[in-house]
Amino acid sequence: MIRVRWGMRRRGFSLVEALLAAIILGVSLIALGAVFYDQFAIINRAREMTIATLCAQEEIEQVRGMPFDDIVNLSSSFTATGFAYLDDPAGTVTVSNSYGDDIKKISVTVSWKNSLSGTTLTRSMATLVSRYGINKQ
């Protein structure tokens, strides 16, 4: 005859407990994946913004090294070596005469498409260039 003990401790998990644990684990992994995707998107956008900033800064430095009379005849677009790392990049240079004949405002804008979202992003920088240099009056 087999004796059945009613007060015995159960060993292992029931099917419902195992299913519930799998559901909780699945939901947490999906949430973790979404967080990782968002963080990678933020890192990618920061990388693209850094590259665009360096391209704009490179163009500003090239303009600042030019003779003052050549600045007036600048073309309205430029390319930079960093453009190889951006999707559909474009660079524009604008020279304005709003500060008089001896001071020019140089504005440089880089635009590109974000590689993940496809939206167009821009980065702009500006500087002033004087005919007589920085320290001369």
C-alpha cells in the first residue's frame, strides 16, 4: 500500500508559475531592447552632430585664412572630408556685409539626413572677419 502525505513540500514549479516567469522575462527583455535602441539613436545623432560641427569649423578656418578681398567672392557651397560620414550632406557659406565694408560676417551651415530617422538636421556657425585683423584698429 502507498501512503500519501498531505503535508509534504512541493518540489519544482507548476506550469502556471513557469509561464508567468517567462512572460515577465519577455516583457523586461523587450523594454531593455527599446532602451538600447533609443540610446543608440542618441549616440548616432551626437556622432553626426559632432562630424557636422567639425566640417563647419574646418570651413570657417579655411575662410579665416583667406585674404580679405577674396572672402567677398566666396562660392555659396562647399564640401568637406567629413561629408563622407554623413548621409546626403550639403554645406553652404554666406557672407554678409551688415557690419560695414571692413568687417564681414561669415555663416557656415551644414545639413544632412539623420541615418536612422531620415529627418534633415542642420548645424550652423558664424564668425566675423576684419580687413585689418583682430588686434588692429
